[in-house]
Amino acid sequence: MKPEYRCATMSTTPQKKLMCFCYSGGERMVNVDGVLGKYSGGVSEATVIEEGISFDELVTKVCSRMDISHEGKTLFYSTSRDKSKHLRIRDEDGVSMLFHLNDDEVDIYVQEETLIHVPCNISSRESNLLSCSPSTGHGGTSSRNEGSLAVCHEMGLVPYSQQRGEDILTGDGQLFDNPSLFKKAVMLFSALNKFTFKYLDNSRSYYRLVCVIDGCPWKLTARAQGKSELIRVIKLNNQHLHTAHDTASFKPRIRAKEMGMIFKDKLLVQPNLLPRSICNDYELAFHSPLTYSQGWRTKERARKLISGPISMTYHLVPWMCERLIQSIPNTRAVWTSNADGKFCQLFVAYGCSITGFLLGCRPMLFIDACFLTGPYRGSCLSAVAYDANDQLFPVAYAVVSSENYEDWLWFMQNLKETVGDKPIVLVTDRNMSLLRAVKEVFGEEFNAWCVRHVKENFSKFATGKGLRGNPKISALDLFTKIAYARDERLYGVYMTKLFGVSPELAKWVEDNGPQHWSNAFFRHRRWNKLYTNIAESFNNWILKLRDLDIIQFMKGHVNITSDILFRRKMEVTKWHPLPVGHNVEKKIKEIQLKSQGLTCRQTSPTEFLVYNGDWKSHAVHLHTGTCSCLLWQMKGIPCKHVVRAIQGTPHNIYNLVDPLFRVEAQLIIYTTVMSPVPLHDMPSSTDMVPHVNDIQFGCDLLDIATSSSTPMAPLMPPVAKRPAGQPKKKRIESQFQDKQTNFCGLCHEPGHNRTTCKSPLLD
């Protein structure tokens, strides 16, 4: 008898995985019946955890995903059985129970550890940063004997209450972790209790504060503990002697720097926090309004407290590039500077994006640029592609001073290093510096021009020649047909018609490189993508980042890219049973509607003749994947002739779709999601000054001072000239972009408003 080898057929039990939704910086709301409800405010992230993960690994992974430090954090989770209850994860047993009580997904809440209990009867709102200083006691009365406990967590804005003010300063002996936290506590205490103070002594070792009202006995004395950062309250006389007029005329007097301390933590969670939101939150907390200008200055002060002065954020660019390279395999992150040590250029392409593009995307890149509206202006150059579902797939970006030839050439050289020797079609506008750079690096034959930009130039030329009304509309329609002409015969037909409208317009078309924008002459496959709309989508995608400093821009781009890659990876699992994405499926259905009314005659098992309504026939060859209309070959999706030909046959229409549109390609594109980029140990910009010389990594494309050169001085901000007038943050719209039609409020006719209305008034 032959022995049995059971181990060869025995299947290994797969590890259980949970989709983990992480929340931080907000609040678990309490319903009227005392039951925990939805989570309000803060920031949320998603990640996947696998059974067997340790407690320390879970805390580190969740906090890294939230881009926060894992030190001093407590994790809570809800169960699939009862979402209103939250259980604390304390150890390995808690992690095991997490997997036992949840099936497919789990909500995990990250909170700061507190030394003592925080009263649950003090409500907050979405604008809360974190709870205020801890208090104990029965019935919400704060204990005056807790002076040995340090106030070791940040305080933020909360709706006004007298109890809240008493909890911030508890009395003699209270200990604060650092002078900044002590000053913040005093500032909030005075605002909540509606009085104004002034410093009599204000050094890092001794503080003496009194109320500004003459004769008021309120006084606070505090002293540093030895050479440490700890500040201990020596004496607090919390008695006031104010008249009714003093109380009624109270108005908080807080400097922008002190206001920045209050909103610093909230700006960390919400980098795009608006000045108007700051004004609203402040008024809710202190019952006193702020002007928009004060809200704006508060936001700028908070930014400086987070990352240091804006000019010094460039010190962190080398550190950030090195961290991206370390965290995301195969990432290319390089920067350059001039001889004076001023920042010039930054190029970033994540390893996961490079791999996804080279292995699964169509070999086309759409190049565009947009203005940055941050402190030092500049431009963001981008290269994006389409995934298998015809959606945006970011590949690379660069931050440069402007759209000049040197910057475009540097971007193209780095892009060429990224994609290697693979033939790539680049779709661009007609910026002369860009065209020159593409020609030198990728070759002129691979440069396709965006038809919309060419059409705008054509329209301006037609207007200059006096074309108006219907003749111009006909000329623009013929231009579009010339661009989409699939062979030279159709190109000649439409050019003849255009010549009949205007010989000068026909000559303009011939003189403006139709080999770059017309399907009839372009040598390489461009999948019938004649516009750079997807690049415009990228510019809109990063719209909220364009106003930030360079480090916040890089961090924000990492976050939104990781989100979109992870979301698309999860979406592809929902394609089943379809082998293509929903966008491609929608296009196939539209083509099926167009195929109605066509007639077909089969000439062999894989060959057909399809007739239009005018009895013009097209030959379909399934075995070679061709149709005489050429649209199937260009788009990669069966045309209406192919759809009509296979009706009533055993051929599956999805098998006739190009493999780069199928689920297998999408899985390859999003196989590698972005690894978490830990930033909890990011130094401040001022801390980087003595250490920047130790950071060296690769960029050897240009013979200028770069990050691969010898150790250099701290990276300085670029030279930026602020343009005159108010900064423009909205892009200039195309003349062919659909715009909303305005209707008059008086006569209800389109094209004007009630101010310019010239229609006679009706009785």
C-alpha cells in the first residue's frame, strides 16, 4: 500500500481580516437617552488588519495611518452586535476579542490617555480639538488636592460653561507640562470667566499675573520646577471685584499668537480650515465675535506653530523625501537647489503608482500644470493616466518655480527615468517650453496635442478672420470631425468641406501639425483620447492642497493618494460578476443602443458584413480584432458594428474588450497600495538646520547643486515675486466649457440679469 501524504491536500485556514475604520480628533455624540451615537468631527482613515496582530502593532498601525504619534493613545472599538457600546483595547486579549466580536469591519476610535476621569457631562461640538484639563470629584466638583498631577494633554475650544473654566485652573500646586500649556490654560481660563489679565513677570522660570481692573484681587503666581519644563502654580487667588459695567464691557483681548495656540491642534487635523470657521468656533466658545482678518491671522499663526515659519518649511523637504523613499518601496523623490542654497524643484513618484502604471495602465500619460497659491507661489506639474475603469490614476508630480523650459525639461527627464524605455504617448497642450522638452526627452512622434487647446486657437483665428454665427459654428464642427477622422480619406473629405467654408481656415489646419492631434495621421495608438480632461481632473483633485506650504502639500498629497488607491482596490472586488468596470460597462451599453437598426450578414464563423441604414457595409474580423471603421482598434472597446455582428452568436462581448480594460488589469494596477508613511517623528523646521547636512540621496540628472551633491546648507525658500492684485485661485475656464445660463429676474429671458434688462416693463 502506498503511503498517503495528507499534508499535500490539506488546506491552511486563512487568517481573518477586518476592514478597520479609524477615527480621531472628534467626539462620540451622546443621544438624549444617554446612549453613544455617531462620531462627529475629526478625521477618519481606513486600513486592513489581520488576525494575529499584536497589541503594539495594532496601535502603531492605526496611529501611523492617522498620521499621529502612537504615544499616549488609547483605542476603543464598537462591536457588530451593538454599535452604541465602545470597548477599550488594553492588551493582547483585547485584540483577540476585537476579532471575535466583529465579522467583516470594525470602527476604532483613537483618544488621548488621561490621568484621571474626564467628566462626561461636559458637552462639546465638532470644533473641539480635545477635552480640557482633567478634573475629579463627585457631581462634577473639581478637586483642589490634585496639584501633583501634570496637565499633560492639549486643551481646545469648547462651548462656554462656568464649570469648564474652573476645571482648567484648579488651584495651588497644579502642575503643567510646559510653559506653553500653562499660558494656554491661563488664556482660556480668563476668556471663559470673562476677565482680562496682564503679566507683571513673564520669564521662563517665574510668572506673576494680575487682573487689569484696578482694585481686583485676582492674582496668579507660578514657578518653573528646577531646570525642567514643568510649571507649578504657587498661589492662585481666584476672587474678583468687578462692577456691573466691567462685566458688561468685557471683551477678550487675545493676541494672534495666543489664538494660534488654541487652534493649532485643530489645524493639524483639518489643514484646510477656513478663517470663517475659526471665527464661528471662537464666537461659540467665548460669546465674542472675531473679524475675518483676525481669523485669517489666527490661522497663519497656527501654521507657524505647527511647521515653524513658512520660509523654514523648506528645511524639511530633504527629510520628507528621504522618509517617502524609506516608507514606500521604489519611490522616486528628488529635489534640487541653486548655488545659493535656494529651493528650485521637487519631483515625486510613489513606487506603487509607478508599478501600477507600468504593469496595468494604457501606455499614455497626460501632462498638465496648475498654479500654486501658497506663500511662495510656483507651479505644480503633473503626469496622470487612466486605469482599467477609465478613472484618474496619479503617476507623478513636481513643484517648480514656473512653466519654463528648464523646469519642464527637468520634469521630463525624471519622468523618463521613472517609466524607463517603455514607449509612452504623452498628451499635452501647446506650451512651447513643454513641447520642446517632450521632443528632446521622449521624441516628437510620441507627443499628442490636446484637441481642445488646438480648437481654441482655431476659434480665435476664425474670429480674427471675421467668421461669426453659423459659419463659425460649422467650421468648429468640421474641425472636430477632422480631429476624430480615423483615416486619411475621411480627413480629406472634411478638409474639402472646411475649404468651402474658408480656404484660410483649411490652410491653418494644415500648418498647425495635424500629425499631432488628428487620428488620421498620429502614428501611435492613443485610445481615442484626444483631450487632457483627466489632467484637469487632477488639478481639481489637489485644489485644497494648492494653498498650503510645501510640506503640508506633500503630506496632503500622500494622504489623498493613499485614500484613492485603497478605495479603488476595494471597489474592484465589487465588479463581480462583471469582468469590466462600471464605466466601461456603461460605454458598452451605449454602443449597443447605437447598434440598433443595423443589419448583418455572416460570411464565416468569425467574419461579418454589417450594413448601415444607407447600405454602406463594414467588415468585421473577430479573429484579428479589427473592423473596417477602425474605431474598435482605436478605442479597445467593440464598436457598434462588432456589437451588431455578435448578436445571436456564442461570442462573449467582454472577450472582445481589450485586456487593459478588464478586471485582471485593474487588479494589477492596484495590487500594491501605498504603505503608511510615519510622520510622528518629523522634526520641526528649526530642528532640521543642524541635521540637514547628513541627508543625502539620489538625483544626478543635472550638473547643479542637488540632493545628491556634497553636504549643503539648510534648504532655503525660492525667490518669489508676489504679483500685483488679489491672488487668483480659480482657473481660467475654456471658451468651450459648458457654463450656466443666467436668466433675468424681470423678463425671465436668458443672457442677461435684471440690472442690464432692456425689456419694457409689463403692467
